[in-house]
Amino acid sequence: MNQVTMGVVEQPLPERKTVQTPGGAVSYREAGRGPALFLLHGMNGNSRSWAPQLRGFSDSYRVIAWDAPGYGLSDPVAPDADAYAAQAAHLLDHLKVERAHVVGHSMGGVIAERFCARHLDRATSLVLSGTHWGNAAPEGAPLAAKYARRLQELEDMPAEEYGKVRAGKMLPSSPQPDVFDQVACVASEMRREGLLNGGQMVERTDNRPFLPALKLPVLIITGDRDPVVKPQRSEAMMDYLPSARAVSLPGVGHAAYLEAPDVFNQAVREFFTSIERT
């Protein structure tokens, strides 16, 4: 076990807490003190996905990692980006967080974009990891085949097997065994309502009309071996975010925050530091 992944596996996670909001229950984990850092996971994740960030940033930030609606102990909401963004705002209201650095990965990036657009005064900065503006499916379109296939797998497979299949789709060939196990373990906790509503939400969302309104510092992080969201698709957002910065992580797939947590955290921390200096 290498030094990076050893910390991921052995470091105890903060306990999962649950709060009641006007939109239903939301569960989350929290560590550290300082400026707020709000972490939004991807479709195969939950608050456990951010173990290296909960550990790595808690020395100087109040790190909050939520379970998106339908994940962890969070109640589902309608498959609409505004509904997800509203729940994010409700959680921050409950935690008395007025402003936060917002980090969204994959599905979480789609939510983060909409959250920042709807609540621009509450975001200090935005980090978009392995994500895009949504799939912009036309109204009334059926659920995309890839999400329908995942739902079928979730119903047909034991949870452990489902987690391993999803990890295999997210990571490059020959990943670190400990990273594979961590991604698979988190994915095995998937709930049907989280996958169904999250898939519908991502499929229907088109954040392109909202991106130009994001007048805040933005960092786009890609893994150059990401098989789920190709780097070119993430970087295409810069057409709508011309002042955004972009960082490509070599040899990294779709779970940059976990595959290369030291490099990922360093890029994010340097981004925050550059903002604080201005």
C-alpha cells in the first residue's frame, strides 16, 4: 500500500450527520475550521468519496461533504438541477455558511454550476472536476441507455459486484488496487433513487445559459485518461467561462480526487491561495 492510499483507507472519516431542511433530510460529513469548502460528489459517489479532501484541507478550511439527494441518508428530490441546488443552499443555511469555495465532481459539478448561478453571492470560487454542463436532452426524452443499463445492473447484481463494475468503468486500466477498492466500496452503496433521479437530472440539464453569469474564479480539473468525461468535454466549458483556469492531471481517470489526491489537493489549494492573494 503506497503512502497516498494508505491515508485514504486508514484515516477515520468524520461521522455522517443528518439535518432536516425544507426540502427533506440531507446527510453530510464535516471536518476542520476556517473558510468553508463545500464538496459535491459524482454519480457513483457519496460523502465518503472525499476522504482525502476531508483530511487534506481540514487544517485550514471547514470542509463539508454532502450526500446528494438520494445518496447516503439524504432524501431524494425531483430530477431537476434547481431542486438539487436548492438542497445545497438549504444545507449551507442550516450550517450557517454564508459563503463557500464550491468543488463539484462529475454530477456534482453539474449541480455546483447551477448552485453558483442561482446563489452567486454564496460562492467564493468554483472548482469543476471531470464534469460538463449537462447532457441537454430534449424535453420528454427517455432516460439515456447508459443510465438505464446502470439501473438494471443495480437491480441484478449484488452490491459488491455492482461497485466493482462501476469502479472498472471510472478508472484507467491497471489502477492502484487500494484506489479501485475504495471507489468500488463507495459505489456499492448506491441507492436506486439516487441513480435514477441523478441520471435524469444530468440528462435533462443544460447549464450553458448559466455559465457566462458565473463571474467568480473558476478552476477546471481534468484527468487525461478519464474514460467517463473526456477532457475535451470539460475544457469546452471554457468557451462560456473565458477567465477559467484549467489543469490536466497526467495518468488520471475519472476519480482524480482519489487516484491522485496529493496532486489534486495541491492544484485546488494553489487556486485558493491565488484568490486570497488578489
